[in-house]
Amino acid sequence: QVQLVESGGGLVEAGGSLRLSCAASGSASRTGTMGWYRQAPGKQRELVASITSAAITNYASPVKGRFTISRDNVKNTVSLQMNNLKPEDTAIYYCNANVILSMIPWNAADYWGKGTLVTVSS
């Protein structure tokens, strides 16, 4: 069983910063791509940022230059540093990880955390 546990959400004023963290535990001995998604009220869940095991990153256009994703492959953690937050960043942020369950035979699956709420006041 794999668990993803997020932390670091909260309430912040516009222009402020927050850091989200996510730890994979259980059977998550190795993880592939990890990422953060968000879902605002009335909207679909969308990709915020992702990072491969080789540290190749990808960002959604609205957060480029403001958010930074990073990971620790030994600890199986992924973090999202969010700077210059805007009210439109308000959403529930979900951690996602592609977990390698076995290599022979190859078996991998996507897992999600329960989400952490980020609220940015204007």
C-alpha cells in the first residue's frame, strides 16, 4: 500500500509564500514522475508542476517564474515552493506520484494524496 501525505497548505495574503511538501510511504520504494495538481472551486483539476526522477521539470504557464518544484529521490518526497501568490492560486493542491511497485515484472501506478488547501487573500 502506498500513501502520499501532503503538508504546508494554509492562508496567506497576496504576494506571500507557502511551501508544500509531500511524502510517499508504504510500498513506494521508488517513484517516477511526481507532481502537484490543483483544483479550484467549480473547476477541473489541473497540473501545476511536475518533476521526473532525473529532475526534469514542467510548469503550467500561470505559475512559471513563481513556483519551484523539487524532489528528494532518497526520501521519496516532492516539494512546491510558491512565491508571489495570487488570489487565483486559491485551490486544493494534490500531490501525485507514479510509483514503481516492481521492476520484474514491471508494474507502476499513479497515486494521489488527499489534498491540502491553499487560500490566498487579496
